[in-house]
Amino acid sequence: MNSVAENLVFDPQIIRRFDINGPRYTSYPTADRFVEAFGPDAYQLWLGKRNIGAVSRQLSLYFHIPFCNTICYYCACNKIITKDHGRSAKYLKYLARELALQSSYLEGGDQEVAQLHWGGGTPTFLSHDEMRQLMAATRHHFKLIEDGEYSIEVDPRKVDGATVELLAELGFNRMSVGVQDFDPAVQQAVNRVQSEEETLAVMDAARSSGFKSISVDLIYGLPKQTVIGFSRTLDRVIAASPDRVSIYNYAHLPSLFKPQRRILDADMPSADARLQILSLAIRKMTEAGYVYIGMDHFAKPDDELATAQRQGRLHRNFQGYSTHSDCDLLAFGISSIGKVGPTYSQNVKTLDEYYDLLDSGTLPVYRGIELNADDLLRRSIIQSLMCHFELSIESIEIAHLIEFRKHFATELDDLREMVDAGLVRIDDRWITVLPKGRMLVRAISMVFDRYLRADRQRTRYSKVI
């Protein structure tokens, strides 16, 4: 079994060769494979089955807060640009209804929550009273365990020390801080002007308020971005010493996301410049002592993610990498995605549809999927590769009652090119993603995606790198 701390190898030639369009695998099957035949009734059925005949799993809760004061041009999230708090006040009333409705279908006593996440949009768009209201409604229906992971995405431009104190008081103990890039030219080009001072002030306030983990989000490939400018951003971030850093690849898909049409093609960095920026980021983060977790995540060696990876407990879900693999995920709000038992479900995407369904007492689910045996098998393989860079062939055979080499003869054949290129090693017991292949783990995982075999239209996905 190889050491995950083993060095990454950044090989631009190899990356150019294998850098294809593909999913991020926050789920398998991916959300674009969900079907409308799986609707409110199917989801209600699985909520009712949660506690039948087995020890009930702990829960993870996700709340989608779609509101933002201003638009960031790079954003591909489902969001609503407004300054009207009347809209968020109404939304919270309906979130409380959805909380009551979903919890009414859960059988059994205390529903223990080990993880909770507010994402967006901008969760900190909510006023202090609205935050208190949503957390009170949540605690009314669910039991948040004492040492759980309770996280929130924060826009430092909208948060002061008093808000951070309130978040800690409400039970939040982890924070994700959006930065993207400190370079003023880049900030102007994406309409997100944010000073280092306000960002660092929020991080300091979080530490003072007892937050256990602070994560910083960066994006490479943005307009006006340069190697020199991003190097300075990395220096400032490393000096601030967050527990985790995510460095996301900007997916420029203006045909799908209207705000991106305001970004000028002439301002976009070249493919070579993007690779140089990424190479620099990897070098600086590893030299600063951060461990490469996978895809776009780095963490300090003593962070929970790094520990979970070393212990084989790392998991991947719709919030990215996670330490809780055995939780059912209940999702609330527009476009949010949940996972209960062998199913995924997604809520409707507009406020009007969301309100209408809840007014009629119907769960606001519009599509989902119940995984079959093949989906579960392939999901376990993709999870293992994405989280641990290796796969025990024997474990898969025992868990899924298959003969691996026979079942995946085509896939193993397809991996040969990657084996020859030094990305992957396959022996009798293990499939191992080698240091040269770690940046390309999405491309390696795609070999096991049955849906992609039948559908070569990958333009809707972003590039792996």
C-alpha cells in the first residue's frame, strides 16, 4: 500500500496528453445522469426506509442559500442576485417547511447530525436574526452532536467580527473563505474586489472564536491572471496559514453560464500559463508543508482530511472531500442534492417551483436516481481512486462478489496507455495511481464510468486540468 504523502509529480507533457473533459465525481452516477422518474414519492419512500432493520446512520445536512449581493462573473452556482432581505425572509420560511416535511418522513427517534454545511450563493447574506432562525429550526427537528463538523462558506466582504462570533455561538466550527485571487486586476476582471485586510481579519476572528478549521478557496485560470500575480496570492495565503486550501480550475463555459459572458476571451490566460500557475501552486503548497489530498485540495498534515486519508477514511461528496463516509445526506433549498441509502435526489432549481411544491405539501424533489448493483460497484472504485489513489482488487471482489479482471477486462485494457505512461500501476492485488498520475485522477476514474462509455459528448464537462 503506497504512502499518500508520496510526492506529486507535475509533468506538463503528460498533463497535456491526458487533459480531457470530465466530471468532478462528487457523486457517481454524476448529477447529469439523474432522472425525473425518481421524484418526491421515491425520495419519501427512502426517507422512511432509513431506520428500518438496521442501526440508523448519522446524518449530514446541507442548506443551499442562493442569495448574493453582487455577481462574480466566474460563478457557475445556482444563485439569485438581490439586496432585498424580504426575499431571504420568505425563503427561510419555506426552508423551515422543508425541514419539517423531510423530518416527518424519517422513522425513529433522535435524528443525529454529525455534519452540517451552509453553501450558496452567499450564506452570510442572511441577517443575524435569519441565521438564528434557520439554526433554531434545524435544531428543532434534528440533534446536532457535540463534536460534529458544522461548516459555512463565507464571503469576507460581507462579514465582520460580530458575525463570526455569532456563527461560533450558533455552533459553526469550520469555515470556508472565498478568496480566488488577491491580484487587483483579476478581482476587477471578475467583479469581486476584496482586500487582503478584510480577508485576514475574518480568518483572525474565526480563530479567536474557536473555529477548528479554516479553509481558503482559490481559482486558477481566471482572466488577467499571471504567474507572478498568483505567486504573490499564494505567498499571502500561506502566510495566513489556513488549515486547508482548495485551488480550483476555472471552467470557462459561457454558453452554459451567462455571467461568464462578461469575461473577455482576450483576458484569459493561455493553456501554458494555466499549467505554469498550477505547477507553481503545487510546488509552493507542498514546500509550505501542505499535503496533497487529491484533485484540488491541500491540507496541513494534522488536519482531519489528511488524517482521514492516512487512515483510509476519506470520502467524497457534494461538498468535496469529507471525513464522514457513512452519513446519509439530507439537502434543503433550491437545486440542493441529497444522498439517502443507495439513492441521490435533487431539488427543483427555481424559487417559484420550490414554493409551489411546498405549498402543496410535496417534497421539492424533481429528479434523482436509485443506484443498481453496477452503479454501487463503480462508485466504490471511483471513490477509492479519488480519495486514496489506490484500489484493493481483493476488497472489491469480496464486497461485490465479482471476478475483477473478468468483469473489468475492457477497462483494464483502456488503462494500458496510462500504465505505459507511468500514471498507474496494476499488479495482482492493487491498482495504484502513481505520483505522475495524481493530478489526472479524474481522467483515470473516468475509465470506470459506464455512463461515459455510452455517451462521448463531454463538452458539458470542464477540463480535468
